[in-house]
Amino acid sequence: MEIFIQQIVSGIATGAIYACMALAIVMIYQAIHNLNFAQGEMAMFSTFIAWQLIAWGTPYWIAFALTLAISFIGGVVIERLVFKPIENAPILSYVVVFIALFAIFNSLAGFIWNFEIKPFPTPFGSGALFGGLMSPHQAGMIVVTVVVLALLYFFFRFTRIGLAMRAAAVNPESARLVGIRVSWMTALGWGMASAIGAVAGMMIAPVVFLEPNMMVSILLYGFAGAVLGGLTSPVGAVVGGLAVGVIENLAGTYIPVVGPELKLPIALLVIVAVLVVRPSGLMGRKIVQRV
């Protein structure tokens, strides 16, 4: 029973990172109705920026805040310079651009910081908490994720810009009629998604270590969480990310065929199963079109 509880707690901690990544994916999907295949590489590049700031002597939490600001600005710039000009282009154009961004960020990180694995510091210390059920860093990941989600809830629920972004995502045409600048709401969504991805990168880096390919599997888990929860539901993305973290931990522990080596295919299996059974996800809204 102790092992079961430990795997649940550990799965929630890891799932919190998947939830952040899934939320970033959903935010961009709601803005442009396409999946950002470069989301993981953008988060990885932001994490390298944080590592560099810390290496220069910047205190961790100041580097954390600066990285979020840089990531936010970078997301807005990418949307303005890259995606704004192709907003009416075919879907294939978006896919090509996303693949290009994936390669650019991956190669640029390797060129600047090389491809050697680097340790990334944790501000939460070492040891064990709650009788060994979780490490301080796992507890810290959960706390940071909860704080981020609480801030996002407050922003989208109680601020004018947040309400405008929600309106622009749900019904862009009606939003334009009431004076909302939908284009800039999309850019803000990109910036926020980039910052949320940076949080995921900085929180998972002490666990998987820092290198240019560190976010490939995390992105797949994020996609699985987003699809499971529903690509049209930010709340569903969070629930889906947490669920994927718990599912992969339990599967790796209790299913002999899976083991730790086959955890990643579990995420892919979740994506395929949800798309077959319920394409809109557990909490996503069904899109009805008149034909």
C-alpha cells in the first residue's frame, strides 16, 4: 500500500509538469487552432536561459522571474513575426513552421550551450518529506504548479484582459464586434503559453537534467494530457496532465510488460485511445457544424 501511495504522489508531482505543458499547448491551440510541435523546444531554450543566468550568479528566483519575462516576450515576438503573416495560410504551412522552429531552437541551444548534459539546481533542497513519500523538489513542483494555475484562474476570471482573451478564443468574430483586438489577444496567449512552458522546463530540469533534447518526451506527455482533457478546455488540460502522470507511474510499477522502459508509449496509447473513443477529450466541448 505504501508503494501504491508513493507512486500516486510521485505521479501527481510529475503530472503537474505535464499539466503545465498541456496547458501551454491548449492555450496556443485555442489561439490558432493548431498544435505547437515546438512547445517543448521553446521551454527547453527558456530553461537554458535560466541556467545561464544562474551560472552568472543571479539568485534562483530572480533568474526564474527574468526567464518568465524573457519567455513571454519571446512568445509574443514569435507570434507577431512568424505566425501573424501566415494567419490565413493552409494548415500544412503551420506544420512546416512548427517543425522549423523545433529544429531552430534545438540546434541553437546546442550551438550556444553545446549538447553536454548539465545539472540544473533546485531551490527546494534535498532529503525526503512525509516519511519518504516525496522529495522536496517534487513537493516544490506541485506548489509552483498550483500557484501558476491559481494566478491564471484569477487572471482569466477577474481581469479585463483575461476576459477579452477568453472571448477572443471562444468567438473571435463577436469579440471583434465589441472592440477586442483579437490579433493582440492571440499574441498575449502565445506569450503566456511560452512563460508557462518555461515553468515546466525549469521544474523538470533538475529531474531529467538539462540538454537540448530534454523536453521531447515531456512534450509527448503534455500532448497526451491535452488530448485526454480536451484541447478546448484549459481545466481539462490540467486534469489530463495530472492523470497522465499518475497513469504512467502506476503502469510502470504494476504492469510487468511495461516497466520503466515503456512508460513513454503509455502516453502515445492514451492519445490514440482518446482520439478513437472521445475525440473531444474528457472535458472538451464538442464542435457542432451545420452542413
